[in-house]
Amino acid sequence: MGAPDRTSTRLRVDPVACDGVGMCAHLAAGLVRLDSWGYPIVAERDLDAREQRRAGQAVAGCPRRALFLDRRDG
């Protein structure tokens, strides 16, 4: 029996690339909220499988490619 998968995945934003379009908040509601200027504030925690799918949609839908999934083996 192998060791359990200890990969963690978090949604991240590149603030330099972001233009504050806000599409991410619609695509990943609950994981992304917008500040008063329309820039994303992302959840600072590991995502479960369902959240990873929603976050992946937000990453794919970002017109500035400012979002990414950060996967780390632990």
C-alpha cells in the first residue's frame, strides 16, 4: 500500500498581470472575491477536487492569464 497523495493545490493571482476584470469571481465564486477596485482576493488554503475544477475554469477564463494553480507535493 503506497503513501497517500499529499499534493496541495492553491489558486494564486499574479497582481502585476491582473487588470481587475473580475471574471474570476463569477467563475470561481466562493474561492475568489473582489476588492473595492475589482481585483481578486483568492482563498489562502488548499483546494479540494471540486474547488480545483472551479478554479481551473477561472484560470482558463482569465483574459490576462493572471490566475494560476500552484500545485506542490508535500
